[in-house]
Amino acid sequence: MPEKASGSSGACLKAGAKVNERTPETTLREEASHLLERIGLAASGLAGPVSLMEVCGTHTVAISRGGLRELLPERVRLLSGPGCPVCVTAQGFIDAAVRLAESGRATLATYGDMLRVPGTTGSLELAKAAGADIRTVYSVLEALELARATPTRPVVFLAVGFETTAPATAVALEEARAAGLTNFFVLDAHKRIVPAMLALTASADVAIDGFIAPGHVSVVIGLAPYEPVARGGRPCVVAGFEPVDVLEAIALLLEMLAAGRSEVRNQYRRAVRPEGNPTARAELDAVFAVVPAEWRGLGFIADSGFSLREEFRRFDARDAFGIEVVAAPELPGCRCGQVLRGALEPRECPLFGHGCTPAHPHGPCMVSREGSCGIAYRFRAAPSDSSARPAPQPGGGER
């Protein structure tokens, strides 16, 4: 049976192929080997150890699945930042959503990984088990269709995500206005990633020398928004999601650091244009205003969130249901805030793998498929094996 090669091409190593025959798989391995040589050479020219941060949960998965940390020189450290939209959603927002669900005044529509995030006194999953009307959706447009199908029942969509998903929320709101819907609302927690990156560079408890910038977000926003980060001395490389993409981004970052340069580079050219997606950004600008927002672990950050413009305020669940999102502390013992800043490795949390597992999460970083703690748990190494490998996960998933 042919063995499927790694990489997005889906190419196969044919049975019986000669050892020295050039195949898509051997080409990929040669590319990875070449990139590791570049990384080693650039690292040897550094004045000292460096820390690079990825701010995308999909990059965190790629790094852990590929065991990339173990392949890098000792002086190169990879940190996982606030790249999980569910994880960075403030505790007060979770509590407000749970209160609304428990009130029975509306149907809540949410992405599945929000259900199990622990609130101060419960979770959406527990509220649903107790009878609250909560529906899992894969798209905001599903929530919109639910509102159309139940015109006498209010439907509230929990709008969580970065600039990747926010344009879809904007489109849904424009469709709701055009259709004259009066029962569709959003409880908005969309975030803008670059202000968080800038806030991290000023953090006192973590030193970041460069960023692996998120590919999905960059498809929308382009390259220019990262310029302030680079001007502050932290080079940024927008990267794709294959292991060789991440390795090339690391090589580019180290080469810039070794040469004393700080620029914005685009490794993910097959998907990201320098100007991004102007149509998606126009949708954002038409529906949302930029406002301060609270991030778990980072506090309030200027210009890092979205709020509905006046002409769309009638769809704001905060106004329609008198919802007050009150700042709330993290649950006792939860170290997600430090993990999201890169100040703490998931395994350094005392609860990791003990009081906090995917089956019984104590914080959002263990709940979400893009959360650093959940990823570290799934791909943790067996005690007798130093290589990274996925661990069995309750209910299936990565194996």
C-alpha cells in the first residue's frame, strides 16, 4: 500500500521506488534539511539566545505535530502566543454568555469549542444540559438561517474570532438588515491581532525577538499592519501551515536578526497578497468600529476589538438584552493568562495533565483545538520517548 507523503500535495511514495529516485516526499525532506541548515547557520551568527513567537493556533499545531521545536538549535526558542480566539476571550464575556443562556430569553448559536470553556459559575455546556437553548454552528450564516426559520424567537450569535472570521459576521449583519430581520443579534468579541502583538512587545515578563505572523489573518489584513511591530525591532514573517513553511519563516527571522534587520516578510505568498483582501476589509469597515477590548491574560488593549457601528446597533445583543460584560478574574489555579503571553509553557502549569485535561479542562487553553495547552497535551511525548507524538484524546481527534 502506498504511503501518503507529508505536505499539502497529497503525493505518495510509490511502492518499490528506488532509494535515490527523486519523489515528492524526498524533495520535501531535502527542502526541510536545507532549511534546517539555513536555521543553524543563521543561529550561529546570533549574539545570544532568541525567542520567536507564533500567534496562530494552527501554527502551534503544525509546530507540535512536526516536532519542530526538537529540531531547532538550543539558542532558538519558540513561544506560543495569543493565537486562539476562544482562549483570549475574556472571562467576563463567557460569564455573560452563560447568564444569557440560562435566562431562556434567546437561542444562543456558537462555535463548538466555546461550549466547554469554564465560566465563573458554569459553562455553556452545563447550561445546555440544564435545558438552555444553545445550538452549535459552523458559520455565522447558519445562525442567520436559524433566525430566519424561527422568526418569533431571538437568536444570538456569539461572535468570537480574529479578522479571519469577523468579515463573515459583517456580511451576516448586512444580510439581516437587508432582510429586515428583527430577531437576529450578535454578542461581539471579535479581536484584532496586531495590537495584541504590540502589547506583547511591551510585556515585562516575556522577551520576544520576532513573530511568526498568522497566515489566515494576513489573507485579510495583508502585510502593512505588521509594520509598526517591525519598526519596534521585532521582525515579522507571515507563514503558511506546512512544517516547511514554518521552518522557512524561522530561517527568515533568524537571518534578519543575525543581520540586524527588522522587516515584514511574506513566506505565505501562495495565499497572502501584500494588500490582503480589500473586499473583506471593506465589509469590516462598513459594519464595525475599532474599539478597545479585553483579552484574557493581556487586559484591555487599545484598538484591539470591534463594536457595531450605529446603523447596526439594533443587532447588538448587549443593548437588546441589557447584557453587561463585567471583568472577572481567571478561575483559581488557571494559568491560561500567562500561557497566552508566552510567559509560561503549558507543561509548567501545575494543573497540566492532572487537574486540567481535555476531558476535564480547567481553562480555555485546554478546551480549544487551537489552545496551547490542549495542543501540548495531544502531542506530548511519552515518558520513554523523547520525540513528540500525539497522545490519545478522549472522543477521538488527533492520534
